[in-house]
Amino acid sequence: MASVRGYFHPKTATGSSSLIPSPPWHYSGDLLTVEYRTDPERVRELLPEPLELADEDPGAVALIWADWQSCSASGQELLDPVLSQYKEAFAVVRCKFQGQTYSRCVYIWVDKDFAIARGLHQGYPKKLGSIHQTRPHVYGPAPRIEAGARFGATLAAADRRLAQAVVTLREPSATNGFVNGHPMAHHRWLPSIEKGRGLALDELVSSGAASFEAGPAWVGDFDLELFESPTEELARLEIREPIAAYYRQVGVVWDGGRLLASNTTASE
Amino acid sequence: MASVRGYFHPKTATGSSSLIPSPPWHYSGDLLTVEYRTDPERVRELLPEPLELADEDPGAVALIWADWQSCSASGQELLDPVLSQYKEAFAVVRCKFQGQTYSRCVYIWVDKDFAIARGLHQGYPKKLGSIHQTRPHVYGPAPRIEAGARFGATLAAADRRLAQAVVTLREPSATNGFVNGHPMAHHRWLPSIEKGRGLALDELVSSGAASFEAGPAWVGDFDLELFESPTEELARLEIREPIAAYYRQVGVVWDGGRLLASNTTASE
Amino acid sequence: MASVRGYFHPKTATGSSSLIPSPPWHYSGDLLTVEYRTDPERVRELLPEPLELADEDPGAVALIWADWQSCSASGQELLDPVLSQYKEAFAVVRCKFQGQTYSRCVYIWVDKDFAIARGLHQGYPKKLGSIHQTRPHVYGPAPRIEAGARFGATLAAADRRLAQAVVTLREPSATNGFVNGHPMAHHRWLPSIEKGRGLALDELVSSGAASFEAGPAWVGDFDLELFESPTEELARLEIREPIAAYYRQVGVVWDGGRLLASNTTASE
Amino acid sequence: MASVRGYFHPKTATGSSSLIPSPPWHYSGDLLTVEYRTDPERVRELLPEPLELADEDPGAVALIWADWQSCSASGQELLDPVLSQYKEAFAVVRCKFQGQTYSRCVYIWVDKDFAIARGLHQGYPKKLGSIHQTRPHVYGPAPRIEAGARFGATLAAADRRLAQAVVTLREPSATNGFVNGHPMAHHRWLPSIEKGRGLALDELVSSGAASFEAGPAWVGDFDLELFESPTEELARLEIREPIAAYYRQVGVVWDGGRLLASNTTASE
């Protein structure tokens, strides 16, 4: 009999086929964040009990585009960049659990399988999408990171555009927004393989960056459009009042989280 | 407080964002199967205890290409075919558990996110890949389903070709091969969110088709090449002796499986 | 000094890098055709002089989805199907030149580079797109080719959906529609490399199938939606009156065309 | 009768469907260049008469990866970045025409249709490919632009990897290499629509940057592997002797070229 190895599937004798390496996971990326207020009821309906609306500004939403290069501790994926580069767009709200405020990703689209797998581990509800955001550049027509710079950002899934934004930077900012600023409170759910038996996995987990470095944040204005789709509900988080847009370059390490609650009788 | 709905993430008030619908799942597809013998040790090393090598022909491998259209009970995904069509290539071996013979998918690549999600549920170790297989056609240069017809099949992942086959049909066959002919014995694994705590989910599950219809199977000969890749180990299942190739059109329903064993202390 | 070989670029010593082989080109495919009437002025504005509106039914439009396998005379591309399979969606109108009626493709999207290259040669104004159409199948939930069968078809480009249709078959038909039934009259245009010098290539060419075989055509009803996009004008061919929808499986050979007119002073 | 507008196909009443805008075209991008010497005969065989081998270092090859954002004079494509971002990898050699030394792109792969169309205009022999290169970043694990920084670069087409390189920066450099440093001498070829009639377009054109700005170039060492493929001949430019690798960020404007020679009897 054999022991198979690997942090994730497929597990093999060597472990080298695993779709994702064991943490820590290291990231370099550019974040384009658009914050606005929606109807708090549209946030509440996405929060499974016992999560509650955050006490302050409960309708605040952050829609975030990120352009990442990520790797394991060895960094080897960076040298075969099809294995390290990916883009994502995700919607974050806040919630309250046992008196503490958490951020929570309610929708997220990525463009690589390893990003989907990491999301399963971290409780991000990932689908595949097509994500684009303007990159700053020091030469030619692409924007510098400076006042007046304009960045576009788009999201599509299943051949339909779901969101598009244009952000215009105004000035350096003390913050990169507030909606995505708390530890994440996510669920990890998997149905029982047996019909009618509920969930085989039903965990509430929390995690955040194990370490973080960043350049100066910039704040600015934005135009944002959300589009209807038969299989997506991002547009239900309708734009009631804009807050602000942000741009920031970051380096992040993720190295595991904490189990907040588990429904251990789920599959029985 | 809210109740969120949906068979899979993301769960929402309506449930309509779920990446996959609740079973039953219905499939129409074409299967191109290549069976060969590898060193049984290469199979054994992929079988976590308590799975054992099958008693008969323990080194047999099936490499299968499938071109699918799939949908929920409503069938609505068929009318927006980006939501129903996908292709996959997968390697199947056999194993023994509690005296019974099972089939087991050890590697699989698909080209849609909903297929990845279904695989998580069913215990298929899915990654994204680029999969192609010749389709039969009644007019023009594509092959008819008849003696002498030739079908190509290829698999790539992360911008590297992993496998390519050419199958030549010889005659109708009583079977579509034997390696993928048993109920599947798969693991559903997810690491604990907390480092060093092992697995949060560690289940051995079994499932098979809830119903099945098919056209006549054809048997034939094949050429198969497997290629090395730094992140894949398909080529370790080296080709020691060809068995046969098969072609068959099928209709399948999947409607849940059975929990064979669960390591319930996994996350403690 | 060397002679380079190849029907198309890149030309090399062997010719084997050419993006497309020399004709004849062989095709097996399924055609899903939706015909409707638009404002004839919307057709006229797409016809460069000296092309005129067709005398009869000048506002007729065919929007056609095709799911192809194509190859050179050797057929070798069929065995590496990433080199033979592609999908396309295209809009066809009719026009008159020197008293004869021609069909003319005014918009077309494909999903492979070799299809783009063939289009350049044939005068099809190809862009890349994401194209899907339901495939008939003899088992499972996908439709048979029979009365009541429903097929979906979608088109997207640049992450925006441009068109979607649902076709319901009613009965066998003597025709597969009439809009795409004439020889094609296409322009082959390429700007001069020098600014302000007009066109280096300005040809009106005609071509059609060198041979053709087909299964029975089916006629039916359809729902069709066209969507606006900043970079596409398909939706300007607005749907004023539906005609009919058709489904047919075909085998086609293309083997060159005829030069109708050339503006040889183009680049001077 | 109508006049249709647009720099490229499809031409319409408004011109807004054109796959590419009229020049000037503006680019911001990162170039990763690997220079080596191959057998000069392998260069010569790619040079159609009357082009000859360059007098000095005739076997020099540059293999260049570029990560671009490009736009028209209006810059609007930058705000919908699916319309501006693309990547490419291309092989450049040098040649001599009428006593002058030119650079010449002999193979090139890009990942967007508008890039293919611009290549047709400029004489670049473009195919679609999957291209990746490590991006520098100021935070996290991705490399800074500094001594010791390592960048990976890969190219695949038709589901096969064609090239992969790892570049290690050593020090700032006075140049970004020499192979791609001359005006380009390219052919624009299109076969006659009529079989056996040769070429309808057969031009030798030259072009270069209308304006250029750049950051400091860096020089370094590299590992490069080229892989065989049935439909590509890049690997024939075998690596006989490495020269150096370079990294540079640039801004470029392209605004037309010059006709060097035209075979005006091509299609007769």
C-alpha cells in the first residue's frame, strides 16, 4: 500500500502534480478598487447565519481587480509564468461574527485553475472569468501612477461582460479603501456525495495576509457599470452611491487561516 | 439573518449563481478510449491506503478523451452552449477496496469551470487543460464511424502537450474497454485551513452512472505518445503494452454517490 | 540567395510553417442559419460601390453559425484536431454586381488563426470571437435532428456577447435558406504601407464551393437577440421581420475563386 | 451606392468596426530579448531574393518577448484593456538589401486579433500563440529590475511549447541588443484568388518606429530551449552560441513605412 503526497489533488508518489503547493503563497500585484454603497438588504441576503450586517456602513461594497504574479516559497513558478500569473475580479462586503467585523468575498472570478484551487482552500467562491485592467507604465501611452491617470477594468464570464470601470487617480491616499480591510470570514462548503444528506463540509474560516508590503495608495473617482447575466448576480449589488476608487501595488504572503466554526454533523 | 441557497458556491438569496446545479446531471458525449498496460508499480504508487492493486491485470490504464454536452434536469444549459459544452481527458486505473474492484481516475483535465466544480464534488482530481478530439461527421473529410476511420486526440496543460493519440477503428466491439467499467472509487480531500492540522475533508466515495445509454462500441488500434512536464506525471504511466482503443457515443445521467469511508478526525 | 516556400506566411525553405496550406481546403461541418429582414438601407450602407442592393428582398440577412473540421488535401490536420477544428459566426447579405446577384459576408468571427488567414485570402472580414452552438447527439439530453429539436447559438467578441439565438426545428426543408446561396462577392483590401497612399490591394473577388454534399436541411423558428458593442456594428442589422431558421450538415471543398475587378492604381 | 469606411476590415458606413484604427499606433511595453548565433545557412534559407545575409555576424538571431499595451491616437483602447493588451514572441534576423542592413522578423506569435491585423499591414508573419513573460514588480516575490533579477519567458502554439527562456540580469547596458536594431525589411504577400496565378500582392516594405523612448537597458545571461513542432520551424534556428539577453521598458509610436519594391506583375 502506498502513501500519496501533495498539498492538493492530484496526489501522487512524489507530490509534484499537486495543483497548488503548500503555503506560504507569495504574491506581487496591482489592485484597482472601486467602493460604493448598495442597498444593505442586498448585502444581508448574501450573509448566511450567523453572520450579520456590519454595524457601520453596512451597504458598502468593494469591487476589486487584481493583476497577480504568485508562487510558492521556492519562487520557481515565476520562471514559468503561465504557472504564476493570473488576474481576478471580486466583490467584497463586510459582516459581523461574534461581535467582530470581517470582510467577505461574495463573488470572484479568476483566469487560472491554480487560483480556483487556492480559492477552494480559502473559501473564495471562484469561477472562471476574463479579467482585464490597464497597467501603469513609465513610457508610451499607458498611464503613469500620478494624478489624472486613468485605468480601465473589465470583467466577463461565460461570454458576457459583467462589469466595467474607469478609474481616474486624484491624489495619494492614506488608505486603499476600507471594505476589504478586515480579516476575511469565508465559508468552505461541499455537498455530501449522497443525495439529501446536506453538506459534507461546512466550515466558517478566517484568514488574512501573513505579511504585507505596499506602495503608496492613490484615491480617485470612477465610473462603474454592472451588467445582468442569467447565471450571475453581481448586478444585484446595485450602485446606490459611489464612495471612491483606489490604486495600489502590493506584496502579500498568505500562510493559512483559522477555523471559526464547523458544523461537524453536516454529513450525518 | 439570511439563508443562502445554491448547490455550490457562490451561494445567494436565489441560488441562481451556483457554479453547478444540483444533480441529476445529464450528459451527451463521444468517448475515445485508449487502453494499455503500464508497470503495476506505477499504478500502485497512486493508490492511497487502504486501496490496493486490482487482482487482475493490475497495470491496465485507460486514457479517455470525452467531448461532452451536459446540463441540469431542466436542460436549459444546452441552449446557451458555453454553459454546457466541455471537453476532458483523463487517466483511469483500477483498484480494490474491501474485496471489490473499482475504477479510479488518477489524472483529469477539463476546459470549463463548471466541470472543475463537478469534479470536486465527485472526487475527480481536475485541472484545466486544452483537449481536442476528432469528431465523426457524415459529410466531408471528417471520419464516419466505420472500419478504417481515424480519430486524433490531444491533451495540453500549462502550454505543454501532455498526450497525443491516433485511433484507427477496426470493427464493432462487445465492450468499450474494461478499465473504466467499474464504479469509481475517489477521494475527496481538502486541507485544513489551519497549518499543520491535516485534512479538513478526507472521504472515500463511490459513484457511477444513474442511467446509461450508448451506441455500438468500436474497437481499433492506436498510437499513443505521452510527454514529460515539470508539473504533470501522466508520462510516469509509461506505455508497456498496448491493449486496444475504443470509440463510443453515450448518454449518461449522474445522480450522486455513496460514502465508502470518512476520516472524521481529519481536522482535529 | 534563397527561394522561400509556403502558400502563406511565414514562408520558409520547406514551406511547412505556412499558416495555411494551398487549396483545395476540405470542410465537414454543421450550419445553423437564421434569416430575417432588416432595413435595406442598413444593407446598402455596407455595400461599397459598384455593388448595389439585390433586386429582390434586398433587406434579407442570414446570420450563420458553423462548427467546422477543415483540412488540406492530405487530411493530416484532422489527426491533430487543434489544427482542424474551429467555429465561426457570420452575417451574410446579398448584392448585385454587373447584373448578377451575389452573397456577401459583411461580418464574421472565428476562433482560430488559420481560419483568419483563409478569410484574408477569400475576402471574409474576420475577427476573433467566441462562438458556440448546440450539437445534435443521438444519446442523452442533446437534441436529435428532428421536429421540435432546439439548438442554441451564441457569439461574443472582446468579452461582450454580440448575438444569441435559439432555433426550434419544425420539418425537413427543400432549402437551407436563400441569402447565402449565391457565389460570394468579397473585397480583398490592404492599406498601402505608406501613409496617405490609399490601398495597396483593392480587389473584388468571387468564390464558392468547388464541391458540396449535404444532409437534409431542416427549417424551423427562432428567437434572436443582437447586442450593442462599441467596436461592433452587427446590431445595426436590426431584426425587422423574421424569415426562418435552418439546420444542415454539410461537406464542402473550396478551391480558389475568380478576380472580378481590381483597382490596380490603388497604391500609386 | 455607398462609400464604406474603416482602415481595415470590416468596412462599414461609420468605420467603427475596423479591426484596427489608422496609424499612428502607440505602444507601452516590456521587451525581453535573447540574442544568439545560429548557423548562417539557417538564416539565409529564410531570406527570399533579393535579400542577402548581413555582412557582419550573419547568423545572429534575436528571440524577443514583448508585453504590450497599444492604442490609437485617441488612447481609448487603454480604458477597455481587452482591446489594448497583448503579448508576442518573435524571432528577428538581419539581412542586406541594396547595400543596407535591415532587421527582419521571420516568425512571430501574438495573442490578439488586432495584433494579427497590424502584422498583416506591417509584414510580420503572425500566428496566434500563448506567450508569457515574468513582469518586474516593486513588491513581493516578482523580480525588481536589478542585478540578479530573473525573468522567465515561454511561447506555445497549437498546444505545444515552442520556446522557453530564463534571463538573469547582470548590469545596465548601453544597448538592448543589435539584431533588432535596424529598420525592418518585410514582405507583404497575398496569393491570387485564382489558382496558379501566383501572388496578388508581393511587396517589400520597410518600417521602424516613428518615435521611441525607453528606460535603461539591462544585459544578462540566459538559458534558452527551442522545441520541435510539426507546424513550426523556430527550432531550426538552433542555438550555436549565446550572445546575451536584455531587458528594457519602452514607449513606441508606429506611423507607417515605405515601399521598397513591388512585383506589380504578380497576379498576371
